[in-house]
Amino acid sequence: MPKPSIRFIHCADLHLDSPMRGLANYAGAPVEEMRTATRRSFSNVVDLALEREVDLMLISGDVFDKDWPDFNTGLFFANQLRRLVDAAVRVFVVSGNHDAVNKISRTVPLPKNVKWFEATEATTFVDETLGVAIHGQSFATDKMSDDLASRYPDAYAGLLNIGLLHTSLTGREGLEHYAPTSADRLTAKGYQYWALGHIHKRSIIREEPWIVFPGNIQGRHARELGPKGCVVVAGDAERGILSPPEFVATDVARWVHLTIDANNLTHLDDLATAVQREVQQSVLTAGNRPLAVRLSVNGRSLLHGALSKNPEQFRTNVCAWLNEASSGNAWLEKINSSLAAPMDLEVLAKRDDPFGILLRRLNALGTNREAVDQIAASVLSELEQKIPVELRGELLGRELGTEALRLARERLLASLSMETPP
């Protein structure tokens, strides 16, 4: 008789020993600590599996970031999974594009509790005791434009069916080489849960059935923001998935973007207070994990002149503010500053010089949508001839004229701010 209910962990995109991009360029960065971040995050996943007494661990591709320079990466992975043997946790893995069969030249023996699906065809593992059927297929190469899901078998009756797949799904520009498929095709298989990998941002695509990307387990650069980890899921053969997948953070460091509106700030101390307030909140939210901070400072402020004259001193100040606010737990990755000097735009628009004339023209265009569209169409006409027909409607549908007008106005005002005393 099948077990009344089971629990499993679904994780993906471990990218073990993946480098933190450009980390050494950031002053004060905990380089050695961050280099082991992916390993320590996966250790946390294994700890969670033991703590929650799960029955299965599912890993949906990209265990490794690339071919190992030596055996240590593989040995670490095997040793972590060996911790699950005595707890009778079964582990199921598919390869993705980063660890495709033809990319990893070295191997290490894996524990007996591990099933790594083959790349030749979709296969199924059935456990009658647990009441589950797990279906999967690995990538043979790092480019997989075939719809692997179309080859997966239909659901096994009377069991909890789980599909393990590394895929970009469809409709994601630039990702067509990663086993593209559709949510409708996955649904048609009759499985209760699809454990997907490849997309590093956590998302639930559908709930009936559950189609889930857990995201990667550790952010590795400034585009992989916020908490990272895995999901814990409960289900059984009769009732399917019993509750929404529970996200659990396992990351050991985080990347955050902080934005400061400086419109009402007049003194450097005001800016320091605003930055430190955001940093303190981020440290609290991150559970005191190390933070890599990208700071954006926007608006029009009397601070513009002082900060633009000495950007290196400003960066030094920000580093000091972060260090103080976080007790040394946050470091600066990058500053994006779009500060401009405060200006009387009505007075500027009346100036009888090229700046005033151009500003008046841009202001007038801003109220004449038809004129903006005509200018955009003229400028884009040559480009349209060079792109596929099916993309032309999308290009014109992005309101590029309005966006270009906004950017032109902001560039003009930025130039004016450099010549106008605050």
C-alpha cells in the first residue's frame, strides 16, 4: 500500500563552483566567502531535506556550471548526497545545458540513492511504496531545440506523477535552444507536478497541474536578486499535490538593488541617512546574510554639484555608509547616479538660445502623439526593412517614439544642469 503522503524537495540550477562575476573588482567584497556560496547553499538544501524528513529530492538540471577543472566539484556533490542515504531519501536528477552529457568529461561514483536520468530517451522510475512515478530526460548537448516533453510518457494511473525537466518553456526570447515546450503540452501529460529548471527567477507557471520553476539556489551576480532556494512539496497518489509549494531560502549571500529618491535632500548627511535606512532594512530582510548592493540615486538635488565633481569620494562615502549600517555585512557593487541640479523648467523653456528652443520643441512634441509617431516611423523605417516581418508589429508596438522623446528631454536637462548653478 502506498505511503499516505510524501514530501519532496524541488531545486534546480545549483551551478556548483560557479564564479561570482567580477567579484574581485568590488572593493571590500568577501571574495573567499562568496566563492564557496553555491556549495554552502546546496549544503543548506541537504540540511533542509534531513530536517523536514523528505522522501525525495528532485534536481532539475545544471547541477554543475561547466566541466570541472578537477574532481573536487563532483566529490563535493557526491558527498552531500551521501548524507541522505541513511535517511532513505531518494535523489532524482536531470542534466541541463550547463552540465549536459557531452560537457562533463569527468565522473565520480554517486551514492546508491541517486537516479540520474539518461539523455537518450525519457524514462520513468516507479516506486509503488511511495506511490510515485517520476519521469525525466537529460540534455545530451548544451543546445537542445527539441521539445523533450513531447516524448515523455503519459501519466501512470493510481500514482503521483512528477515530471523532471530542464526547459525554457516557450515565448522567452533568446531561449529557444533549451528544450522549449508549452504549459499546455505539459498539462496534457496528466502529471500532478512538473519540476522545472533553467529559469533562475522563481515562478509558478500553473497550479493545475503545478508547473514550477524554483529558481536557482544562490544568486551569483547583480541580475539574480533577492532570496534564492528551493521548494518543499507534499502530495499523494490519490489527492495529488496537497498544498502550494513552500519556498525555503537556502542562499548564503544576496544581491540587492536600492533606489534613493534625492529630490528633497539638500545635505550629504540627509543622503547618508536615507541610504543607511535602506541598507539596515535590507540586512534585516536578508537575515543578516552578506549583501552586495547596487545603489541608484535619482532626482534633482542641490547635492548634484558636489557629487558630480568628485565621484570617487562619493563612492568612498557610500562604502563607509554601507559598512556602518550593516556592521560590515554589506559591500558596494555599483553606483548608478542620475542626479541633476534643481532647475526652473518654465524659465529655461523661455530662454532664447538653442537649449531653450530645443526644450520648447520637445515639450510641444510631448503633447502631440501623432507627430511623435510620424518621427518614430521615419527613423525606424530603414530598421524595419532589416528585421523579420513577424517582428515589425512588435517593434512599433513598444512606443519607441515616446520613450525616445523622454530620453532626449532628460539628456537635454542633464546638459543644462551642468551649466546651471544650483
